[in-house]
Amino acid sequence: MTTLPGTLRAFSLTGLVCLWLFQSVAWCEGTWRDDFDDICSKTDQAMTFTLPELTLLVERCGALQKVIETQEESVRKVYLKRLQMCRNLYAYMVEFKKNEPPSK
């Protein structure tokens, strides 16, 4: 037979574990969204970046795409489309800078 304090202790412990798990999931989700915000917030500065900086941004887009593909369908559709637009801009700028004649 369990006592009331033992039951309350088990209930409290279970609640704390659930709270910790939910907090961990929210933190992980925030991490990829923070990365997304960081990558896509730089599109207005794309012309000022060097070729290595642009290449790094394209690579970061590819890595982030893999993470977003594991998300729920509606989140995946929206963020993949937005990420693809950012990646396309950076990739275009890479090609533009590669083909740009050297300045005198």
C-alpha cells in the first residue's frame, strides 16, 4: 500500500521530468530557428560578402535543410521554402562573384 506522501513525491518527480523534457525539446527547436534567422537575416547584405563568406552561408543552408526536413509537415514546408530562397540568393552571389572581372 502506498502512502499519500509517497504518491505525491512520485507525482512531483514525474511532473519535473516531463517539464525538463518539454524544455529540452523547445530548446532544440529554438536552436535551428535561431540558425535559420541568422542565415536568412543576412540576405540584404549579400552583395557585401566575400566569396568565402557566401560559400559558408550556402553550406550552412544545406546543413540546416537536413534539420528542417525532420520537422512537422507544416513547419517543414514553410521553412524549407524560405530557406531555399535564401540559399538561391547566396548561390547566385557566389556565381556572380566567381565570374566578376577583377577590379582595377
